[in-house]
Amino acid sequence: MRRRRKKRITAFLIIFLLAAAGGAMVLCRPMLFGGFQKQSGEHIKNTALFKVNIEKLGYVPEKNEEPVRAEETLKFESEETEVYENDMPKVMERDTVKSIAAKRVSSTEICIMWNGIPDDGDVEGGQYVIMRRGSSANVRSEKWEEIGTVEAFRKNADSGEESAYEYTFTDSLDSPDPAQYRYRIDVRTNDNVWYTGTEESMASNVLICIDPGHYKGASEASGENMYGYEEGIFTVRVGLALKGKLAEHGIDSYLTRETDNITIAGYTNAALDRGHISLRGEYAVGSNLFLSIHTNANNDNANGCDTWQQPLAINKTLVIVNQTAGQSEQMLTVANEIGKAVTAANFRLGLSPADQFERACRDSVRPWTDEYNDSLNVKGTVCCRLGTDGDYYGVLRGAADAGVPGMIVEHGYHTVEEVRRQAMTENLAMEWARADAEGITKGLGFE
Ligand SMILES: [Zn+2]
């Protein structure tokens, strides 16, 4: 079926008045505008419309004679109006595709996938037009731009069968710098009608390696009122929740483990973490960031309190960066934003007495010490901890060896009873995941 010839359109009748030499020549011709959504991009240019219509009426303007718009050009009219062939595309909004999804392929490629709406005659023989809009600070644009086209399917001539047709298009980016985009699929029919898609998908070229710290049974937890807390179990909950939150912002991620146990290169649990722990960090090779999820602890009987009954005042957020992250302003911004967001969440949840986090820049990253870690009523901040062989922590050293900025996020102290209680009986895993995701997106300048 071809598209129906008549369309009911609430149309504005536009009368163009042209000033001709020695007098005014009036050209009357209904032009369709009303009922259309915004004319996005460059699809309709008024000057082009003028020319088309002048030519149709056999009026060829003399050189330098520009058509002009008269004062009163708009009249309202509602009627069945013919859509003329060969006009410029008419822009309308409607569902053009089903299930649009965009996904990172590499640091310079994003794949856009969608399903056609097979029973729609408008699309047959037409084109899908892939539209993109930058949504991160470094590429932000208000305008949608056309980045490519894909021919729409033709019905199987023999069987006449129609099914859900799957299409893909790969957007090749100019730069591997972290950037976030929105995608939309428009349709240009062979009847010259342009449909603006209603569905959007967000994607970026960023990949994050999430490392839920430890493994089941590795927690040092002991004592009363533990609520069954184990760091090695809780961190994987945070990590999985974080993966979901990042996906909402078009950020791709993967985990070093998604279950209670971890195996990398044939080493499992204790065999990995005692002797080969840097493999966790090396697992991040090719990604933009290695993020290790932890909860903190203090020295035995710090602050004159039982090890496991520390006061809320110890509960600051520490983000420990490796040297690769410490040398990158952008990654320090991410570290600062994560620390800020987790601190704000802890304060809101009654897990910390103050909503204060000290931002760090390249020359003010605080060296980590036991005294600082155990101290009460001090702000959380971005730290570094160096050993004799580069970064002290094996996971951060591994990430650095893989050329990846790495961070350990000590969200809060599980040696504070209220932290353990909220972790095990409330939704603290999701709260922290949300804060981590907020920090990452803000730090990257993403929506
Ligand atoms: Zn830990």
C-alpha cells in the first residue's frame, strides 16, 4: 500500500507576496506547516520553499530579485489538503521504529540498533535516518544532526511476509575522549515525508570496570550486632546495582565478579587475592576507569572504642586513586564527584554527622595514613597511597600497569553498627550505587 494521497491536516495557509519590479506580483499557493512538529535540523528551509513554488508556477525571478514575505502571510484553514509530490519533505512526529538501543562497541564506535515497524507502508522503500545529539559537556548540542541513513526493508516479494526487521548502524566517533550522545531514528519516505522519531536512546563511548572488593568469606567482620554483614557479599550488591545505574546514563560497564566468588586467570578467591590481586586491576585493560568497591575499617580498638562499635564521627568517604588517575584532571574530577555524592548520601541517611567532602586537585591529593583513616570528625577526601613499588594497593597497581585510571571507593565504615544495619536491612547498596553513578556521570560532564 502506498501512503494515502490525502492527509487531514490542520494547516496554515501561507500566502507569499512577491515584490516585482514596478509593482507587486502575488503568488498564491497553499503551503503546509500546521500540525507539524518542530522543523528539526535542516530539513525545511524557507528559501528553498520559495524557489520550489516559484518554479512550479512558471515564474522565474530575475537576477537579484529576491522573493519577500509580505506582512500578512498567514491564514488559518482546516480542511482536507493535498500533499503534493516533489515538495520539500513534510516533517511530522510519530513512532518510526521499535526498541531503539545504542551501545558502545569501542572507544570510537557506538552501534545503534532498532526494529522496523513492518506493517507500515510509509517506510517501505524509504530510508531510516540516524539522528544524533551530543549530551555531554564536551559535545553538547541543542540541534539534532543527521549522521547516516539506512534503506528500509522491502517486503519479501514471494511470500509477502512481514516481520520485525532488525537494523543496525555504527556511529564512528572522531575522538575516544569520553562523550555521551542521544540517538533517534527518523524516517524519510519515498513520498518525501519526513517523520521525526519519538523514541530516544542514550549511549557513550565510556567503559567502566567495576571491582566488588574481596569475596564471600573474606570479610574481617566479627563481634556483636553484625547483622550478618560481610564486606565481600555486600560489595557485589553495590557493584551490580551500579552497573544498572550507569546503564541508565548510557555508560557501559562490566564486573570482575558478579557472584560471591571471583576467579581470574585460574586463581580463585584467596588464591587470587593473596599473591595475584593485581590481576583484578589488570582486568580493566581497555576500559576508561577501574572502580573498586569497598567498605572501610579501622585499627583495632581505635578511638578508645571497640573495633566494631566505632562512632558515626569516623564515617568519612575516602576515594583512593592510583597514580594514573591522580595525574588526570578529569579522573580527579570523577573522584571528587564520587566522594561528594557518597558523602551527601551518608549524611542524608544519618550515617555521617556532616555533609563535607574535601575536593582534591593534582597537587593536593592527600597521602593516606592510618591516623587519618581512624580519625573522628574530619572530612573525607581523595587520597593516594604509595608503596615501594608504585601504588600500595595491588588492585590499583594492576590497573596502572594496564594503563587504566583506578580508584578504591571506601564508601563508609562497616565498623560502625548503623552502617551494617542499613547495609543488611535497608537499601544502602542501591543508595551507594546511585551516588557512585552520580559522581561518575557528573565527573565526566554527562547528563
Ligand atoms: Zn575492603
